[in-house]
Amino acid sequence: MFRKYHYLNDILYRRHVECYIAYIQDEAVGFLAMIHFVHSRVKNIWMIHRLVVLPDFQGVGIGKHLMTSIAERYRVRGLRIRIVTSNPALLISLSVDQKWRLKDMGRKSQHGGLKSEGGSSRRFTTAWEYYPD
């Protein structure tokens, strides 16, 4: 239902994924997938892996509300929540929200070098972390 509306692809990461659906009345309008971020030193980071809102419902804050609600649920469990995005509307929304802090920006690979092909190499990406307090 949501796969054709995500700008990257319709493949969810193969590791353990936790999925959530946003409803308005009885209609599914948004989708969010969370994955555990594997890190050599930090064990409690989860990433928002996919965030999709159906076109007829975009622009009214459903995606932001969904990701913040889920981030709060994870934070209560002592987990850190991050998202990497290049979506212009989401960047603006996150930049004015004191609960989300910019951690990194640019066209970098996972290993810190500049990307030259594939993935997000052609998009300017930003990484954000949820800090409710």
C-alpha cells in the first residue's frame, strides 16, 4: 500500500524491523518502520528506516506526528532515536522543533567519506536525533 510512495525503494532492511501505521478514522494514511542501528560501541540507537504518508494526506504533519509519537515510545524504554532524511518539508519541520536536534549533514558515506554513487549520494542528507527534554 505504501511502497510505491517511498522515494528510495520498497525494500525494508532485512534485520529486525518494527512497523507502525497511522490511521485517520479507519483509513491507513501513514507508515513508519524502525530498525536497530548496529554500532560497535553504542547499543541503544534505533533508526527511522522508512516514513511514508500517502499523497492525499501529505503536508499536514501526519508523518512528523507519527515519528515523534513512536520516538517518544522508544525513548521511554531508554533508547535513542535517529532519522536520516533529505525530504525538504521534513527538514524544515525538524529544524523548528526543539525535540529534534541536527546531528550531521552532507553527502557522506557510513564511513565518513564522500559518496560517489548509489544510495543517497545525489541528495543532501541530514541526520537528526530525538531529545524530548
